[in-house]
Amino acid sequence: MDGYSPVIFYDFGDYVRALCSDDAEQLAQFETLLEQVVPYKAHTEKYFTAARGPLPIERYSGITTSAPSTNSLASSYSQTSWYLATH
């Protein structure tokens, strides 16, 4: 989603859909809650990346997540006080 390789940022809805692809009931519950949490969504047709220029937005739930990522730019994430307190 972000133009980095490997990816750092993911569309949260798309991320959960991939995780719950074999559990239709759980996915339906998530999508119902996501619609309540993010009642309005809008985006431009494309987004700009410094490395790859403009890219089309293919999925958009209104929320982005950045974990997990194996990108070296995200390696310090696991050393933050928040991460250490919650994982």
C-alpha cells in the first residue's frame, strides 16, 4: 500500500480481510464494526510515493496499520516503550 518494499503500512480493513479470509462470520462482524467506527471514507484516486511516484488506491477502509513489517525502516518500532508495554 505504501510504496515501500517490503511494505510498512497496510490498509487495516484489507489486513483484517486477509487474516480472516477463512472465517466469514468473524469477517462480517469486523466489517460491521468498521462501518460504525469509520462512517465516512474518502480518498484521492492515487497517492504519491517518493520511491515509486503516484500509485492507485485499490483498497481503503479509512484506517491504516503499520504492524507487522519486516522493512528495516520499521525495525525501531519494536523498541518503543509502547511496543514493549503491549507485546
